[in-house]
Amino acid sequence: MVDYASRAATRARRREAADVASVVRRLDWVLIGSVAALVAYGLWAISDITHRDVTGDPHYYLARQAAYAAIGVVCLIVAALIDPEVYRTRWRVIFGGTCFLIAIVLLTGPIRGSRRWLDLGFFRFQPSEFGKVLFVLALAGFLAERSRRLNEPRTTLTALGLALVPIFLVFLQPDFGSALVYCAATGAVLLVAGSPWTHLGALAAAAVAFAVLVLAVLPAAGFPVLKSYQQQRLTDFVKPDSDPGGTTYNITQSKNAIGAGQFHGRGPNNATQTTLNFLPEHHTDFVFASLAEERGFVGAAFLLMLYLLVIWRGLRIVTLAREPFSAIVAGGLVIAMLFQVFVNVGMTMGIAPITGIPLPFVSVGGSSMIANLIAVGLLLSIHVRARAGRR
């Protein structure tokens, strides 16, 4: 009996080892490698960009960012091991929890003029950053449940109504940039889910009409919706030379930094826009401009190529997904990441308004780093199950 039990335990261990080996083989190692390169490149860039920011501690931001990256890697592994089906059946709980976390931020005291963070003492985080991932899971679960009723206007309108709840809560913080990311994710999940083009066209037209109403009609009538600085950010990027010492100071200095980098860059010691603090928020919102100043066209192009590789592998996972829910989740996460990269890089060059959206895997910030690595873990989980299903 003991001998039989020993053989059974040995077989069980072999099966577990085989399962682990099978999961490892089915991982998208190109995606893992490109994300690892992005994180490493970001840490290297932050080390040079911030080495003069804190007197007496040149590695302050680097150490914090590396710690956040380590936590994010653990979360990535956990997310990769969980079957996406777990989220599909619990989308209501995920949606409620997301809205609750975002709403409770509004009850806390303001930090730097806004209510975006929850302070737990040992860690301060932004629920809206994690909400970018949870929001996609919840909305994808709703649409997957109604996959046979996507042609009905009621389904699209209900999905839009659900999406507007966290979007409105994030907007109230105020975090206009994250609200835009949520809007982009909403459009992505509706598109991937298969909503009719007529519905998507109607939503796009409504979005344009709403933007005109908020930015032009209501302010002219004396009923501004946005705060003055938010409206200036959205409108002044089309005329960046109108007030270089005031409202357009940030974009002016950002473009100067990018131009100063030229082809090979000025190096961390000669990048005066960054080291002399002419460029504000050079380690967060305008980190791409600082990188371009220090590393030039070569360094900036290399970073963008890494992003292109990540987006390509993510879109590939959308096509490989074994069922609608996984495809919708992958599409929402990838498009949301692409939107953040485009807007952040675009605003540093003056082709997009300044919205405060961080650059994924590079901008200093624990919430953004961990949330983006969780998103990658979800993509890996979808990839693993898709390849297992094909076999």
C-alpha cells in the first residue's frame, strides 16, 4: 500500500511538472522579451533623467520604480496563471468593485490639487490606473454574455451606460487623461465584440458633438464644464506659440528638448532642458521628451520600436483567442495601451493635447507600472489557453 501511494505521488508530481512545462512552452516569449526590454530600458532612462532630482540620493526614483516593477512582475505571473473564464463569470463583481474604488477616492483629501490616490500608509496608489484593466474585464464580460444580441441597439446603449459610470467618476477626480483612456477602451471592446458599424458610427458622432458642446458651446454660453486649465490644454496645443511663457510653456519646453536631442542625443549630463528643470514633469508626463533630449532620435526610435513589438504581439493574441470574452479583453487592453502611448508621445511633440496620461512602462509611477504588467499577464493567460485549445 505504501509503495503504491509513493508511486502515485511520483506520478502526480510528474504530471504537475509536465503541466508547468506545457504552460511555459505556450507562453508568448516574444511578448515577454519585448516587455522586459521596455521595463529595463525605462529603468535605465529614469536613472539618467532623475539622477539630479533628489539631492543626496541620485537613485531615489530608480529604486522606487524598480521596486514597483518587481511587484508588477509578481502580479503578471499571477495573472498569467488564472484562467480568463474566472473573470467572465464575475464581471458584475469586478465592475462594482472598480466603481467603488474609484468613487471612494472622491471622499479622501486632495493630493496635489486632485483626488486620484488612495493612501494606505505603506503604499499610495491610483485606483483609476488599475481600473483601466478591471474596466475592460467587466465590459468584456457584459458583452460576451450578450454575444447573440449585439445587433440590438439596447445592448450597445447598456454597455455605454455601464462605461459612463467609471468614466464620470474618474472625470470628477479630476483625471481627464484616464477618462479618455476609458473612452478608447470602450470603443475598442465594442469594436472587437462585433457591435454594428452603425452603432459605432452613431457613438463617434455623439462623441464629436459632445466635444464641441463642452469645448465651445457651453463655455461661450457661460457654463464651462471643464476647469480652465483643462480647457486650455485641449485647445492651446493647436496654437503652441500663443503664450510660450504661460499656458503653452510645457509644450514649448518639450519641443525644445526633443529638438535639442537631434540624432544621437546630448547625454544625461548635457541635457539642460532636463537637468536645469526647464522641462516640467520630466520623469512622468514628459519623460519621452527627456529621453529624446538625452538619447536623441536613435534612443526615441528604439523605444517606439519596442512599443510596436508589444502592440503587434497583443493584436496577434486577439486573433488567437479561443472565445469571444478573451478576444474582447485582449483587444480592449491592447488598444488602451496603444492609445496611451500615442497620446503621451504626441503631446510631447505638440500633435496631441496635454492630458496627463503616463507613458506605459517608462513614466515614474507605481500604479501605472503594476497595472500595465497585470495587463500583460492577462494577455499571456489568453495566449496560453488559446494555444492549449488549438492543440
